[in-house]
Amino acid sequence: MLRKRIIFTLIYEDGFFNQSRNFRLQKVGNIRWLEMNYHFQDIAFSLDEIVVLNASKGDKNLKDFASMLNRLVDNVFIPIAAGGGINSVADAEVLFENGADKIVLNSALYEKPNMVRDIVRHYGKQSVVGSVDYINQDVFIKNGVQKIDIPLDSYIKNLESMNVGEIYLNSIEQDGTGFGYDIDTIQRISSIIKMPLIVAGGAGNEKHLLEAISLENVDAVATANLFNFIGDGLPNARKYLIEKHCNLVQSV
Amino acid sequence: MKVVIVDYGMGNVRSVASALKFLNVDSIISSEEKDLNKADKLILPGVGAFGSAMEMVKARGLDVALCEQVIQRKKPVLGICLGMQLLGVSSDEGGGTEGLGFVDGCVGIFNDEYVIIPHIGFNQVTPKSSSRLYRGMGHSLDFYFVHSHKMDSNSDIGQSYCDYNGNFVASFERDNIAGTQFHPELSKTNGLDVLKNFLELF
């Protein structure tokens, strides 16, 4: 039986990893900090996937982001999805070459649908994650700054018809609060699409992970909370979910 | 031992190289015939669309070079994900494309009436008892899959199966030719064990 997944999301901005709260970023540490505090190579075995997002402002420095990615993936034998500011098929290729297994697209889904189709055609739909940031029925692009004119439900239905492989659904309101996932919206969205759904925004402890991962059509739960899951936080959360009979890989 | 990761410009070869390094095996990433010639073993990775991939393979003369190394010189090869599918006869992806034809397997899309496509995540493989790829491992093993198309075969190509609303070929192994639909380089310890078995037993 296909397992569900626990995903750790890293938010990168100009050389630093960040704690995000309602999309306001707070610098936490650089990659050395991450390696020291998270023993990444070790905890990667208790995760099922990693998402790395480039939230740098202005012209996002793809080269620096890619070289960080290249260092991060060493000895991490789980899939990595990377994105943020991808503006061309060539940008996507740079990330694939530096260790990304999948590409995460957000603003481009709205602004550059033709480029999205080109990436899907070349790399296959399974290589493309569509990331959607929302508050209620409003969808925001550009790191949650610019509101677009399509309501959430129809926007996501449209991504399905664009052949995007997975949806990464992120609640701006819950983001970084540690108050738990936006279960109502997750349930509604999961009932209108037929594609893998990753939910993000709000996980503060393992009970929140359990609540969302137990929903029938949720494939994966993501957390970007660097503080709440520091050290052994993620391995312990996994152990808890397995004890609660969640359908996760049990061996490491 | 010298391993060449065959690069034809599709997808992430970085993780495969990283996994081989972890297993203390020297590898290079190349599509040059002279490198393929010197290799002891070949790994054919790949992510993406079958049609684009075969075009890239042919554009680099790799169809001819791989045939020489794998079929004539019997060099061990491991295809991963799309790389595994390319070793088969054909795919119906995008109107139909011929593969390298090294093993008797045809690639088709999952039926979306019954399952969600793509098939993404860890799922269990039941190893064929005589398998070399899974030697010394358990009876139901989790590996990471990420694909929309699957391989089926009516022949004995040493296949082991995974179930996603019906069995599909999760791996095959015939003489010097092996393939895994899953990504061993992204499948934690199980994946590393399969890579090690390929390096040691093929």
C-alpha cells in the first residue's frame, strides 16, 4: 500500500534558513547551523522527503541557492523538491543538476503557464509540485505578497488540468503559528482534486501532524517549523505517528 | 570498480553519484563513448518523458553505444525509473515511442479511474525469491516511487512486483541487465542495499 509522507520544508533567503510566521521571515542560521543543529544526514532517515524553497527577494540568486542545494543533498538519500523564483526551463534544469528530484513552482503557475507546460512536457508531471499560498479563498503569489483574481478552489482545479503532479497547499494564516493545520480548507480541497496533496502551515507538534495525515485524501504533511522540531523532534514525531498506526515507512 | 552514470541530460544524476560515493565506489557522470568503454558497470538514471528521453539518448549516440556495451560486451547495467523503462521495448507515452529493447517489457500509463496519478511515495516491493537485487533483504520492502507510467511484461525477465491497484514491474533482472522502477538512491537504507547488491552481484 502506498505510504503517506512526512516532509520537512526549509525556507532559504540570501544564504540563511528562516523561521517563517505568516510569511514574515526570521533568519535562524546558515547551512552550517542547519548541519550542526539538525544532523541532517541522520534525521533525513526519519523523513520521507525534503522541500527547499528560495524566498530571496529581488532577482533570486539561483546560483547561490543551487550551490547550497548541492551541499545539502550530500548523503541525504530521500527525495528533494526545490523551487522559488524559477523563471525558465533552464532555471529548472540548474536545480535538477544540483540535486533536486522535483521542482516546486508557485508564481510561475499564474504568470507563466506556458513555461509550466514546457517543464511538465520535458520532465514529466511527476517532477512538478504546484505550490499554492492562500488565505481563505484568496490565492497569493510572489512570496504571499500579491493577491490574484482567481479563487482558491478554481485555481487548484486549473492546476490539475495543467498537469501539475502534486499540490503543496500552504495556509498563510496558519504558517509558523504552531496552532495546527487549516483542516476545513484541506478537507474541502482534498475532495475536489484527484492528485497527491501535501499540506503545510501550522504544525506545532506531533498531534497536529496526526490530525492532518489521518485525513483520507492527504498524502503528505509538511512542517517548516525549525524551532518546534529541533534536534530529535522529527524522529520522535515519526515514532509517535507510527505508534498511532499511521501508514508510514517503518524502517529507516 | 569503475561505474559510469550515463548522462543524457534528463533529471537528477547528483543523488545517484552521492549514493555511490557513500558506498565507497568511484563513479563518473558521462555520455562519452570512451568513458563507457572503460566502465565496469553502467547506471542509466532518468526523470521525465519517455519520448524526450529517447531523443536525447539518440542525439548523443547512446543507443548504439549502450547496445555495444550491454548486449555485445555484456556489461552490467542498472536502469533507474525512466532509465529502467528505456531498457524496454516501447512506451505508449505521447503516441508511442520505441525503447532500447534490451528486455521484453512495454510501458503504459496507470489507469486513472482507479488510482491517483502520479504514483508518488514509498510503496512495498515483494522480491522474487531468486533475486540478486534484494539478496539478504526482507520479504516486503519499502522503496520510493515517482512515476505515472509503469512497465508490464509477459516474459520472465526476473521481475519483482509492486501493487498499485494491480501488480506492475517494480524491478527486473536478467543476466547483466537490471532495472528498478523505484529510486534506490532516494529510498533510505533499502535503496542503498539494492545498489550495493547490484554493484557486488552483477
